[in-house]
Amino acid sequence: MKSASIRVAADDCAGILKVLADETRLAVVERLMQGPQHVGEISAILEVEPTLLSHHLRVLREAGLVVSQREGKQVLYSLASDVQGSRRGRAINLGCCRISFK
Amino acid sequence: MKSASIRVAADDCAGILKVLADETRLAVVERLMQGPQHVGEISAILEVEPTLLSHHLRVLREAGLVVSQREGKQVLYSLASDVQGSRRGRAINLGCCRISFK
DNA sequence: CGTACACTTCAACGTCCGTTCATGTGAACG
DNA sequence: CGTTCACATGAACGGACGTTGAAGTGTACG
């Protein structure tokens, strides 16, 4: 387990942005904005190798942006609650700033 | 001259975020949100070597986030107009998304 | 002109990061 | 139990990026 979520220091805005500044990770987050999803689904939709995706998910997890939870053989990922934008909008709330997409 | 501003493809959101995902560049942008400033001032306030700062300013310029303009010996930098948040607020408007700071 | 000032550009080095391949773990099923 | 499925982790490679020092450009001033 260990979703210790070391959560990057809130004042390290650049650090959190670095996590999001990757095509794959950004796509994952945009995907999760519409609701939780299993790794397999994400991998298929984004056409990203499961191994590679797993690595990126780890980065997102350790940054506290997403959380994981096992469901049988699969693992369900969702946006961390304190990151979720107001009512499922296209926005996320990092500690230091807030990003809204169009 | 040449502020050709190749401006990163608007759909390359990760690309633009990468530009902002650096402590120094983020600090510069936050600084410029409060108005235009000369390189020397920025360098002094942020305590960044002029050479290093110049490099980062180039990255910001080529991403179309800031614009430069000579004033005698000095060079004045300011946020690009189409990036400036509504009424000098603490927010910037990238093509793909909008970031607001607290 | 020559010098000083304010930056910018060039070249080079070290490090971090995204990707891949190989291996490990945990859950369901026969 | 052994196997298979669904992911996670570890190690390693290559390229991109931040930083530095040296040289270049442009402007003002005497």
C-alpha cells in the first residue's frame, strides 16, 4: 500500500507543474477529471504501454494528484479529492494554483 | 528583433506547462504579472545570474509568454498581451488552459 | 574612436527524466 | 498449488534541460 502521498510542498509550485508538464501525465489527469478509471482502460484509450503508464501514475501518486485503489485484479485510479475542481468541471486545484482547461 | 514568437502549438499544453515548470521562470512570470520590468531588476530581486536569467527569458520569449523591448541600454520585459489575465489579477491565460495563483 | 554598461549568444558539462526491458507482486481461477 | 491476468518495481540507456564561463552585440558617454 502506502499512498503516503508525500505531497510536494505547497510552495513548490514549479515542482507540481513539472508533474503536469508531461503529455502522458496531463492526458491521464484530463481523463480522470471525468471520473475514475482502471489502468487498463487508460492504457488502451491513450495508447500508452502499461509499464510506461504505471511509471507515470506513480509520479502522479507521489505528487498527491491521484489516488489508487485495488478492485480485484484491477486498480482504479481517481483524482485526489482535494485536487478535484468544483463539481466535476474542467479544472484542478493544486495547492499553489488552480488550472482550468477549456 | 525578431519576436517572431513561434508560439508553441496551442494544443501542446504540456509543452507550455514545461516552460512554466521551472522555479526561475515561474518566479519571473509572477514578477511580470505585477508589471513590466528590466532584466537588471529581475536579476537583482530574484538573485539570478544575468546570464542564466537571459536564457530563461529566451525560453519564455520563444514560448510567447513574454515580450521584450529595448529602452536605451536596458531591456524591458513584460507579459505578452494575450497571456495577461483579466485586469492585472494573479492569473495568466495560456492557449490551452488558464492558471490562477492565490 | 574607445570604454563601460546591459544583455545575449555560443559552447560545454552534469544531471535529471522519459522510456524500455526484465523481473516481481497480488488476485482470481481451475 | 500452478497458471494467468493486471499492474508495479528495478535497473539501465539516451536525450533533453538547467547551469556555467567565455565571447559577442548594441547602446550611451566622454
